[in-house]
Amino acid sequence: MNNEMNCSIATGTGENYMNSVHRWGRIWNLSVMIILFAFPVAVGLIFRALPDLKGLGLGLLATAPMYWAVGIVETFTYIPMLGAGGSYLSFVTGNISNLKLPCALNALDQAGVKGNSDEGEVLSTIAIAVSSIVTTLIIVLGVVLLIPLRPLLENPVLDPAFAQILPALFGALGVVFVSRNWKISIAPIVLMLILFISIPALNSGTVGIMVPVSVIFTLIVSRIMYKKGWL
Amino acid sequence: MTFSVNHPILFVLAGIIIAVVLAQSVFFLVMAWRRGIKMGMDKKKLKRVAISAAVFTIAPAIAIIISVATLSKDLGIPLPWLRLSVVGSQSYETIAASNTMEAMGNSLGSGVALNATQYVTVALVMTISIMVGIWLVPVVAKKMQSGMITMEKRDKKWADIFSASMFVGMIAAFLGFVFCDVSSVFSGDMTGLIPVLVMLVSALCMCLSGLLVKVFKARWISDYALPVSLVLGMASAIPITAWLS
């Protein structure tokens, strides 16, 4: 049993499992893509309304190029961190950097396993799936109770708390991961501090773009340190 | 049929799609759980991970409800409910809706109710503009995973460092973001320090949790360390903001 547990995801039943994850992941994601398109199509058919072509074209031109570019970069950045099952789920359910990935990271940290291991794949998928289910159910509850909850949700006293989710989240996560990987953490943290403090355009709206920059920089620095025998 | 942004049919349509997305999560959860059991992983360990993930999710999910409430003023409840239950965010949906409404000679937040044509157009732009990840993952995930496995076979130590570097890189970007407004302090505006202090409170809570685990040998504390630190960090933002604003 232990041998099987320790085996790489590339061998034995692990390979079958991974093939199954990819097969079902493709089926689910492509199905979700189709039904997401079905929403505006169905609304149009039911209410006999065609899209405004000028609005559609100009709206896409103003919105899509940036988000397509970010989407492509995010896909290549996050897949190695989320694992296969976690990736298929996260790119459908969203909130990757502020919810799904921290959730997976916390699960791996608690269990003391590496993300690229067989166990890591299982645990990160479980964490992300549970997080997606809970998020969906809480939103359903919120929608059902939106009218009575509105005064509480829009209470200005609570505004600062919800405005500071990311600092609170990455303060807690950061202290764990930076302390465990301090050698490879120094250079990217220093670079990001310099960039974010000195360039006014870098803010909450652009932090997503800086994630791949920081990841690539960290990989380069780590590779150099590894080659020099410092790690 | 007269259109309204809160028409019951829109709730039904959004509900059906969200149910499918929920089913995908349940499907992957069951598949991973069975795989874990088959590998000989302790059921208690799997349960601990699931419970911790559920508890951790509560605060960020409430933030998403607030986004739904904000967007619902212009777009009704069903569309924000759908968009924020799948890949989407308040900032993205607002940008997509604003760009589209402006292209149609209107503006979001003008108080004028959307008609069916505007609604369909906005929903299409929102859907198309953020679809990349959903179709790109099925195209590249298997190849990328094969690459990771090849790297692991070739050099296990570097594969571990590679994985840790990716996590550290992501965290470093967000730590940098926490300091993005800190230079405002030099012009007398102390609000730039709010995220920094919140981050420190949260980090301190995490350190204290680690200390408690060691002192009392209570491993269960570590299961809730992240969600508790997150909520305490967020709660600290209320007095810190009142102090520095």
C-alpha cells in the first residue's frame, strides 16, 4: 500500500487516474463552456432579442484582448500549482488566486505533502472541489436572503474588513511559505516591493498581471541558485 | 413576454447552469476522494482537508455575495449570481458591462433599466471575454503535466524547488501589492499603511497558531489556523482603518 502511495503519478493506477481526470476534465469544461454560452442565447430566444452588434463588437474589442492575454498567461502559470483536477475545476469556478489556490496550498501544507506528488494531486483537488461547492452554496444562500441581508452586507462598518481580504490572506499564507522557503523568497519579494512601491500603475487591478512576472523571476533566480549549489 | 433583469426565467436559467457547475465540483471531489482511499490515505486526513477548506472558504465567499449585491443594482440578481458563481469577479464583470453599455451609448449605473437587447449583449461580452481558461486548460493541461513528470524523473530535487518557486513567486506578487500605496505616507496620508498592518496582524495570528500547536501539541489548531488568521486579519482592518483614515 505504501509503495503505491509513494509512487509517481506517472505509474501504475496513478496513470489511469490522471488519464481519467484529463478525460473527464475535458468533457466537463467543454460542456460548461457550451452551457455558459447558452445563457445569453436562451435569454435572446425567450425574450426575442438579438444582441446589439455594435455594442457586442466594441464591447469585445474593449474587454476581450486584455482578459484573453491575462487568461492565457494565468493558465500556464496556475496549472502547475493547482494540479490537474484542481485546474479543470478552478478555471470554471474562478477566484483562483484569492480562494482556490490558497485553499490548495493550505491543504498541502497541513498534510505535509508536495504539490507535484500523487497525494498532493488528490488533496488539492479535494480542497478546491470543497471550496467550490461551499462558495456556490453560500452564494445561493446569499441570493435567497439578499433582500433581508442587504443592510448587513452593505453596512459601511464592515467595508474595511472585506476591502482587506488579500492582505489578510497573503499575510497568513506568506509567513508560512516564506519562512519555509526563505532562500528563494528574498529576491522576488524585494523585486515586487520595489516595483509595487515605485510604479503607481501597479495596484489591485494589475496584481494578477504581476503574478506570472514574479513566478518567472523566482524560477530564474531559483535555477541560478540551484546550479550554484546554494539550495 | 416583458423583460426584466430580475425575471423569474433568468433565475431558472442561471440556477440550471450553476447546478451543472456544482455537479462538476461534486464529481471531481468524489473522484479524488476515491483515489485517495484507494492509495491508502487516511480517511481522517481527507476529512480534515475538506473541513478546513470549507471553513477557509466562508469569509471570501461572503465577499463574493457583497459583489453580487453591488452588481445586482444595475444588472439584476441572476446575471451577477451566475457570473460570480463561475469564473468571474466584480471588477471584471463591471469592466465588461461598462465597456459594452458605453458602446451602446449608455452607461452602467445611470439608473436606466437594461432592455433585453442590452442584457443579451452584456452577457455575451462577459461570457466571451473570460472564456480562455475554460477551453485552454483542456488543451494544455495534460501536456504541461507530462512536462512536470518528465522534469521530476530527470531531477527530483529541482522539480521540488520548481514547484516551491512557483508558489513563492505568486505569494511575492501579492506581498508586493500589499505595499502598493505605502508611499502615500510621505505625503501625510496614512491609509497606505492599512493593508500592511492587516497583513502583519494576520501573519502574527498564523505564527501564534503555530506556537500553540507546538506548546499544546494540538494538531487540530493548524487545521483552522489559516481561516482564523484570515478572519482576525480582516476584523483588525476595522479599527486600523478607523485609526489611520
